[in-house]
Amino acid sequence: MTTSATARAHANIALVKYWGKRDAARNLPAAGSLSLTLDALTTITTVSFDAWLDADAMTLDGRDATAAELARTSTWLDLVRARAGIATRAKIETVNHFPTASGLASSASGFAALALAASTAAGLALPARELSILARIGSGSAARSIYGGLVRMRAGDLSEEAFAEPLDDPEGLTPRLRMIVAIVGGGAPKLHGSRDAMEHSAATSPYHAAWVAQVPRDLAAAEAAIAAADLGALGAIVEGNALAMHAAAIASRPPVLYWQPATLAALSTVQSLRDAGAVAWATMDAGPHVKVLTTATDADTVAAAMRATPGVTDVLVSASGPGAELLP
Ligand code: PMV
């Protein structure tokens, strides 16, 4: 017997970053985080539990998963099996619909789509909060991709308290927001994966504790700025928070340095855009790319300036996207 389900989830970009765990085994974050789900970057995943299979099997964008990718997913799938009371192995087919060869992280949309598809195929009808916890165990940032729009991740004290939830947006800021993604370095694979890099940073950076202490302050200020629809205040926190995360990472020994010359050029373009009166605030994740928070009104101006920046190889524009959903 086969039972299968297909789900789609969207990537998200953190406005206040998650960087560091307080418990690596259960993937518990050291602090909360806040993100915007993006409509332009999606993952579609089909999970089929099949009684004839001897082992789990997985394809990613049409190629067979590596042994390491399969092992990580299989271990995670055991959680779903335990919960559903089944031992059946599964076939997983996952496809990323990212409009450029971007090297952008797909773990957030990937584990969010997987959590919904696998739990549904296993016969579970989990509420969104449970899906968020399940996705978090796969990848911390994936907990946020269960929801659309602006999303807050709670650090919680216990595993069942570390989940994401939609953030109130009383002034209706979300539909006005745009994220411009400037790809640097042609989307080459990243040097240090976020999982290992954040552990190394926590273990060796003299600034890690200061970073973790700063996050709750940035979260409170970002939420207040969103409640007041104050984009200037929000943007200043977004940029400062990302640079603080990178400062802590760069101070690791040996350093975790994601920046390339074009990264600095892109950051300088963002400053010039702001000087010229545009809404433009930079953020960066575990890679050299620069993402710019802006508005629907300024999106074309910002995208054109990023495209014209030497070393930027591709630019994509995204509005806010929806949460994870099942496909027929
Ligand atoms: O969940 P991971 O392992 O993909 O880590 C995400 C880390 C950052 O992208 C750098 C920050 C974030 O909050 O998304």
C-alpha cells in the first residue's frame, strides 16, 4: 500500500537572525528570530510511504540525494514514523523552484514542505504549531516557513515551546514589503554550511555571547517598528542585526567569513540608495549574497541599482509569500 502527499513551501529571509543553538540535538535556538516568507522561492515535495520499500529513497531536483542528505532526512522521518506508529519506508521527491542558480539556502522551504507532506502522507493531521516544531528539528529556519508573511520564532524554554507563529501586522505593512536578492559570486556553493558555522561561531567567537544577548533587544524593537509601520526604524534594526551576526561569525577562530568583494560593493550600493532617498536596508545570511528590504514603490529602483553593481550576477525581486500548503 502507498500513501502519498505533496506540499509546497516558500523560503524565508530573517529580518532578525537565528545564529546559534542552545541544544544541538533538538535544534533549539539560542534566541528567537523574525522573518519574511518570500513568494518567489518555493520548494515542492512529494512523500510516498510504500510498504514495498526496504529503505528510504530521495531525489533532489531530479538527482539522487547524497548519502549524507538521505541519512539526515531518514533520521528526521523516523520522528514522523514514530508519531504515526508506522515503520514504512518512504520515497521523497523534492524540487526547488528558485528563479536563478542562486546558491540560496533551500533548507527552510525544504523542511517546511517535507514536514507537511510527510506528516500528511503518514496519516497525521498536525496543527501548524506542531508542523513548525517538526520542521525546526530538520532545520531551525524551516520552522518559520510553515507560515506566510511576517513570522516570529520563539526560542521557548522547552522543545515544545520553540515554534514559529505569524506576527501581528496591525498597520498592514506586509503587502508593501519587497525583498531584492542580489546574487554575488554566481551562486557558487557556500563555503561553510549554516549548521556547522553557527556551532563553530558559538564555540570560538569571543562576540557570540554579546550577539545572543542583543537578539531579544532587536526582536522587541523590530516588533515595535512593525506595529507602528515604521519602515525606517525596522530597516535600521534589520541591517544592524545582520551585520552583528556577521561580526560575531567573522570573529570565530578560524573565521567564518562569507563576504566577497562584491558583497561590500552591494552593501555600498544600499547605502547610496538610502542617501538618495530610497527605502533600502541590507541583510545577509550564510553566504555572500545581499538581500535588500524595500517597498513595492522603490523595488524597481533598488533592483536596477543592485543589477548595476559590479560582481552582482543576478537579481530577483520578491513580495511576501504564503505559508506551507498541500497541493492536490
Ligand atoms: O536553519 P538553518 O540551519 O538554515 O540556519 C539559518 C541561518 C541564517 O540563515 C543565517 C539565519 C536565519 O535566521 O535564517
